[in-house]
Amino acid sequence: LLKFSHELLRKAAADLDSLKCEQLQNQSRLIRTQEDLNVKKSVQLDSVQKTVDEKLSSWSAVVAKNSEKKVTQKEMKKVVKLAINEQDRERNVIMFNVQERNADDKNEHHDGMLVFGIMNSVGLEEQDGNFNCKRIGVPGKSRNRPLKVTFSSKSIAFELLTKSKKLKDSDQFGNVFVAPDRNREERVEHKKLVELLRVKRAENPEKRFYIWNKSIRSSD
């Protein structure tokens, strides 16, 4: 009986040591995960700070040209807000011609499911729901409203934009077009580029023209 008790105590001690070791390993993993999250958060904050600094620097240059102009706190807040909005916009894409659900369709996840389908069609891994989407504009009977999709990072948005050309080969999403989330000035500039692109294609039908980095380029 005494020998059995010793064996039982040794086994209990070994199990306890094993549990302690496992607990320490779990704590170590948690610490590493938290450190990774802190690094990612720091990178995002640095990126936002860089954008804000660039906007403030640009604003300061304008003010310096007119020394009599007094910068108000309201104007400074407007500049910072603009910088943050532009930073957020880099995480967005705008999808056109995405089928909108019918009035009698009660599926609230209709748009999200289509976004997943579009991502899969271009070979982009699903983000496990790490995006938000909403329609832009007033509902209409004769058209599908643009769909704005916001991802957790701008790298995902950029990857989708890069791969979106593959949609033309999709039976379901062949007419879907994915574009960056442009501000008003960028939309005006892009519209001019599209008009110029049409002219060049009409004048030189044998060449392949396209828009890249805010300019018209040719594959030749």
C-alpha cells in the first residue's frame, strides 16, 4: 500500500509538472501574440502619423506663402481629418455592377456573400469576415448601386485591385468592375484619363492602351 501511495504521488507530481509546463507554454504564446498585435498596431499608427505629418507639412508650405494668413484651430482640425480620411480610404474598394438583392429578399448577408464570391474568383483568400460592405446612393429599380468594401488593411484592398482583372473570365462576375475609393478630385482626374484613353484607342485601334499610375500607357 505504501509503495502504491508513493507511485501515485510521483505520478501526480509528474502530471502537475506537465500542467505547469503547458501553462507556461500557453502564456509564452499569448505574450508573443500580444507582441505581434502591438507591432501591427504600432505600424498602423506610424502610417497614420506619417500621412498626417505630410498633410500638415503641405499645409504649412501654403501658409508660409501668405504670412498674413492666420491658421485657426478649426482649419488645423480639418487638415488632420482629411489626412485620416485619406488613410482610411486606402483600405476601401468600390465594386460596380454587383447584383443588388430584391426588395423581398430578407438575406442581410447578400452583399457579403457576393464579396466572398468575387474574392474567390480572383484567387484571393477569404478574410474570415474581416471586411465591411455597404451600398452607396439611393436605391433604384433600374440599376445596382456601387458597393463599398472596407478591409482590415490596405494591402488586402491593393491585392484585390491588382487581381480584379481576372473577373472578366468569371461567368458570374464577368461584368463586375473593382476600383479604388477615390476622392472628388481624383474622380475628376480619372474621368479625364478615361476620356483620353477612349480617344487614343480610337486613333490607334491596333495598339493596347490602358491606365496605370494616373497616366495612359501602351503595351507596345
